[in-house]
Amino acid sequence: AASRAQTPDTLSVASGVSEPAVLSAHARHLTAPPFVQQRTRSNAHADGGRADLLRQERFWRQTVIPSWAEIADAPMVRKLWDQYGVPPNLRKYVWPLALGCQEDEDNGADSFEACLKREQDRCDKMDIKSPGGVNNSEPLGALTFGAARRESIKQDLARMSELEGGKTGALHRQHINQVLLAYCAFRPGVTYVQGMSYLVLMMLWHMGPKEAFQCLCHLLDCDYFHAYLDMDVQQIRFRFKIFNELFRLNLKRLHKHFKNMGLLPDCYLMEWLMCLHSKQLNTNVAARVWDGYLIHGEIYVFQVAIAILSLMQPVLLKGNLNVCIKLLRSKFDKIDEAELINTARLVRVPSAINSSLLTGGAGGAPLLTVRTGTHTGSSSSATQQSLTEPNSRSLTPSRRAAVRKRSPRNRKGEGGAEEREEEAGKQEKEKKEEEEEE
């Protein structure tokens, strides 16, 4: 990656890592373990250092996970997380913690078992043999919408290719179906989007169905995924525009080649972003991308997309339109994990893009200092204002979990109607101003 930075049309600027504004006394004085001090430029997952991996696991088990609330934001933990990723055996513990799943109650109407049973009962109400077609105990529209959504899940599972050769069996597909049905009951108004099954499959590689359901509910509760679940054309176009700008800035030659052929991001980018690259990359590589997403936020998904194009650039530059589309929609089996992560770190991200992502495209100052490709500063007053629920969905998943814990409102959005109305009014006003300027 360092050698490629000297050649034209490749990525050239390393990403910086900003420190959190506030740290607990214990986290501030936490020192790096020996393997981090000795090997700051190596990657334990890449060179297969079994001893280093065991030391990492021991450090996460004994230090990080038991004291997650106190030291998760410590610079050393963030550096370890970003440089090496989460040890594969511990992702079943760290991912739920980073997403805020530890706050969920085991029982109640929104538990995995209750939601799954509620959706199965809804399925039982669909009586195709009756003259009316459905049971009249529930509105026809709701049942029809639910039936269409279940049919979409069934078709998506049928289309799903195995991410890891021979390992995705009938039991996995059954668990994927159960988790998705439970989520349909948890969010009955959400339309199923093709590709959600790959998100669930990635979670099931590391945890059970119950934990996967909790992680899915928290993962999809952000502006990034709401844009795709709600099919918000404006927000989707906004993110495509960000990708195109990063593409032009970092890979000018390939960007010009795509432009001359008429190859738009619409042909390949949607499933990349929606699946967090789980569909195209091998399981181990995709899991490493998830580690980065949980610490950096959605900007990291764009950085990885640019890194993929950078690694495939020699082949793409030689191909015509049909060849390029076929390559971009295929599975990237030959992409090396270390090479992809190192290349993603070199993606240049202007501070204006960070700001626009944090504000949902509305412009203005960033809501919170986030560890992204380039440092985006903010004053202490702006940071304090950002620790409120209306803007928390724009933060990184691990940050959003901390904000949710401090927020006076729960994650279901109960209460705070006045604040939400005021925020909606501001967004509507800003939207009108943007339209007038255009």
C-alpha cells in the first residue's frame, strides 16, 4: 500500500484518528499491551501470528469487555480496534456491546421469541382458502403488506449465494428466516430490502439467532440504513454523490474511464452499501470491514468501496462496459484482507464530506468529532449539543450506543415529541432553502 501511494491514480493520503473529547480517569491512564507497543506496523490477522492473536484475545477478555463502558473510548483501545480489528472469537461479545445491545431486556414484547411468535401468528391469519382470502381479525392492507414482505424474504433467501463455500446450510437459512421474520414484527412498517439477509448471515457466523436479532435491530436504527429501508431517494442520491466525489478525488483515471463508458454507481453500489460489503467479500474480510464500520461509522463503508476499486483498477481499466459490470457484481474472492484494510486507510476524505454525513446532507458544522479519514474538529459546546437523541442516528454505531444510554428518551422514540417536531421543522426549512438555492 505504501509503494502504491507513490504512483499516480492511486490513493495517497493516510487517514488520521482523532481522540475522544472526554475519557474516564481509568481509560486515560490505560497503557498499550506489549504486542501493540512492539508491533505497531504489523497486522496479526495478516501474518497469521497465533501468539499475538492469543494475547489480543486475552487483553480484550480481561481488560476491555469487562470494563466496556469505562474504556471503550480510550485512544489505545480505539487504536487496537482499528489496527487489528476485533478478535474473531470475541465478535459475538464486542459487536453487541458496540451496538448497545446490552441495554435490551431479555423479556418483553420486543424480545426475539415474542416478535417471532407475533409474526408467525400473523402468518396463520393468511387463509388463502377462505372466500375473502384473509382472516378479518386484522386489516387487509396490513396482512397483504406482511405477506408481500415474507415473499420477498423467501425469494431473497432463494437467491442468496453461499458466502463461504459449503458452510451455508439449511440450518443457517432457517435461522436467517427466523431473524428476518422477527424483525418484521419488531418494525412492521419497514419494507424488506433485498440484501438484508446478508447482514443477518454475517451476524450468524459469529453469534446465535437471538443475539443476531438484537444486533440487527440496533444496526438498522440509523440514518444510513433508514435511507435504504425507507427508499428515501433524496438520501440515497446524497450518498451516491458522496461516493462519486470520493471516487473522482482518489481514482481520477478509473473515474474518467467509467464516465466515458457511461458506467454509473447505480449499476453496482447499492448492494455494496446496503450489505456493508458482506455479499461481495469473503466472510473473514467482510467481518473485518464490519469492525471498521462499528468504530468509524458509515464513512468507512465508502472508504472500503474506493479501496476495492483501487485494488481492481488494473483489470477494470482494460475492460469494456459489460466486463466491468460483471466484475463489479461478482464476488471478490482474491482480495486480501490486509491489503484492503491498508488501502482503505489511504482514502482521502475531505472534511466537508465528513460534515455533510454527520448532518445528513443539511450542511453546517459537524455534530460530533468522529474518527474518520480526516480529523473534523468541533467545539466543546457543539459536542455537548450533539449528545442528544435527535442527532444520534448520524453517529458511529459505538458512539450511538453511548448516546442512547445517556439520552433521556428510550430507543423506541417515546417522549420528546416537541424536540422532534422542532428538529423536523428545522430540517424542512433547510431543505426549502437548498431547493431555492438550486
